[in-house]
Amino acid sequence: MRRAFRFAFPALMLCALTPARGEDAARPAAADAETVHCLDQKERRAESESGRLVRLDAAMRVARNRMPGTVVRARLCRSGDSLVYLLTVLAHDGKVGRLTVDAVKGTLVGGL
């Protein structure tokens, strides 16, 4: 029994230290040259109170027109010098898509 534990323990540690595939999928989709920084609650509140952003429900409507389904995650992020909504959509057929909506103009700028 002890001998089996000696061989299993290093393998378990290796699995624990290796990032899962799901963690890679959770990262924001962006071009290689662009850096994406998602805003915290204080930053989101300041940006929304500035009055220059489209409302989240309008961005979600744009995303649903492109990919019908349910928005399961929405984040306001800074991509380069612009603000974008990163939306994760669960389509009716079970597929998951990530759409990017310009937070100032309300237009779809990337996704799927």
C-alpha cells in the first residue's frame, strides 16, 4: 500500500499544479498584441456613471442577435484604449460562444 502511494503522490501533485483546460477558456479572448484588463466593481461603477457607455442590456441584445441563447457571463474590460463587454453566450444548441461588444458604440467587434 505504501509503495503505491509513493508512485501516485507525484502524479497527483503534477495534476494539481498543471492548469486545467477550462482555465484557459475562461481567459478573455483578445488579439495577441492587445492586452485585456477587466474592470473591478469600483472601476465599472465609475465608467457607468460617466454616461458614455451603452447599457449592458443593449450589448446583450446585440450578442443575442448574433448568437441566439442565454448570456451566462458579462464583463466590462479595457482592451487597448477602448472599453468592451466580453459576453459568454450559451446557445440553444448547447454551444458556447464568446462575443465582444464595443461598450461605447454598442457594436459587435468580435466573437465566436
